[in-house]
Amino acid sequence: MPSKAIEKQQMPYEDILKCEGNMGYPAQELTLEVYDNITESYRAFSWPSGSSNSQTEKAGCLTTALFSYHNLIFSLSDSGKLFRCSAYDRSPTPRFITSTSPQSLNVLANTCNSTGDYWEGSPSSCQLYARCASGVKYIYDCGAGSCHSIVDNSFRSCTAANCNNCTPN
């Protein structure tokens, strides 16, 4: 699952919310859940469009399940939401069986101008940087132990040496 998104900007197709599981006997249901702060519990995540599902059953037993959500758009209020994939049995009152560890979604503000093509550093990390192209923000990550070098709105490099004098913008 992706860990970051840009506010009010469609996520790239390859950045998907996805659950996949090999389900065994007895047959189980797989679901993507989001934590609800009001009820202090997880609930099924649903989105009006962009999902695809596939399931394989053999002799009434669900053996594999996959569903994914593409091209989602989040707002800043979605930042910090926790997502997980969970398995439930198929009884009349589904019983929780197991889940993945929750993953937090970080929704970043789109600070790009509506025109121009330039690079900018992240306000929170010297590892993250962004390219702004006609109002669309693309986030990049230098990786552990490396920091960006951006001079005059142009990207130079990601190296460990850049971390010596880096201050998040």
C-alpha cells in the first residue's frame, strides 16, 4: 500500500490500495479496512470507483482473493488514516481472523504553482523532494542515508554528503 499521496491529486496508477491473500478452508472473506477515529474501530473501506476484484473458488472454498483501488484522490483531512487488510470467516456474523499491520497514509500539501517546471525540497525531510510540473506534484525519495541537493529550483543529486548541511525547506 502506498504510504503517501498528494492532496486533491489523482494517485499514479501504480500506487494502489491493494489486498491480496491466499485464503484456505474454511472459506474466508478479505477486506480493506480504514480506522474510524469516531467509533475507535476499523470499518470496510469503500470508494465510489476505481476498484477491481478477483476471487478464485475451488469446491466452495475461496483459495485466493485480490482487490485493488486505483487512481484515488485524497484530501489533507485523510492524512494519518490507518489502512489494513483483514480476513473474516464467512459465517452469518463474520468473525475476525487476522489482519496485516496497519499502514498510515501521509497526504502532502500540493504547494506547486499552476505553471512552470521546477524542483523543491520537502518541508519535513531532507530525503524527500518534489518536481512541480504545471501544478502537478511528483514526490521522490532519496532513500535511507541520502539527502537531496536542489540549487536554484533544479535537482542536482541524492548523496549521503548532502545530509551534512541539509535543513528541510
